[in-house]
Amino acid sequence: MQLHVVYGGTFDPVHRGHIAVAECVADTLGCRVDLLPAADPPHRAAPGASASQRAAMLHLAVAGRPQLHVDERELRRAGASYTVDTLSELRSEIGPRPSLIWVLGADALRGLASWKHWQRLLELGHLLAVERQGHPLDAEGLAEHAPAVAAELLPRRRAVAALTHTAAGSFAVLRPGRPLPESASEVRRRLAEGGDWRALLAPAVADYIAGNGLYGVERV
């Protein structure tokens, strides 16, 4: 079966953890992963960098990684970036038969009930949540922190490999074999406090931030 895998997010900024997630998914499923930056995310505060700047950093971060690709479709679409619209557009492009998988992190999964028409996401594709260190995605924890999400997703839970056998409708959790690096919020915290933020980013991304004076960094 054909397979189309998309990792959506704000990527504000893209860091080593994002790339580790994408590569883990690509290696597990043996496929290409498209990283898709949200242009105007409606569920959080305004990003610290513009959509075009975040996309430029993504291109720098995936350079030399043939399994990873950047999809800028949300930057070309006016208005707020809703995942249901993006998945609907992707489904129209690839047709009804291929497996369409949307990758998201633990924090995004717990907040899924606030997304527009979130139940419809499973009509369009599968959801693959990737665990991060300190943020387990066990059934009990998901039921405690996001009961509506748990009620909808847990009956649909399958093994990761099973997502490749059908077009849509299932949920899976990927547990990486090694701890993933820190989150974007940790990068922004270090940027604000003057900590060692460069260590969490690809060198080209760090240079882009410094060269453009992003996130309060003095332009160099």
C-alpha cells in the first residue's frame, strides 16, 4: 500500500528533537516524512518567528537528510492553519486508497480536543503520536489528561505497523528506542535566559537565528 506521512507543527524553532522524531518515524516505517510548518496556528500564542522564517529553518535542518522533506502548503493558504483542512487537501491529492499518517507529539495529542473538527481527522487519515521523555502516552495518563481524546482514540489504537495497511481510522503510539532531545519551549527558555541554546539546534539553524536576530538574540 502507498504511504504518505506528514509531521505537522509550528517548529518555533525547529530543533534536534523535531528532527529526531521525523527520522525515528522514517526509519520505523521505511518511508519519507514531510515536515509541514503551520503558517498561522490558532491553538497557541503567535510564534516567535514568521512562517517563512520557520520554513527556512526547516529547510536548513533537513538538508542532507534524504528521508525528510518540507511541505509549505499551509504557507500558501490564507487564514488560520487547521489540520483538518490540510489533511482534507492531502487526501484529495493522493486519493482514497493510500495510507495517510499525521505525526504529532504528546503535548499536541493531549490538546487535540481543542482542534477544529478533530474527530474528522480519523476519517481522513491515521494519527501517530510520538512519546517524548517525561511525557508517556499510556492509556491511563491520556484518559486522565484528555478524557475526550482518550475515549475517541483508545478504541482505535493499533500497532504502528498496522497503520500502513489501511487508508485511515487508526491511532498508534511510537516509543523511540532512545530519549529524544528537548522541546521547542526549552529552546525558547534558553534563548530568553541566555543559556546554551545552540546545543539544541542544528548549526545552520542556530546561525540563521543569530543572523536574523530572532527570539531576542542580538543580530550578528
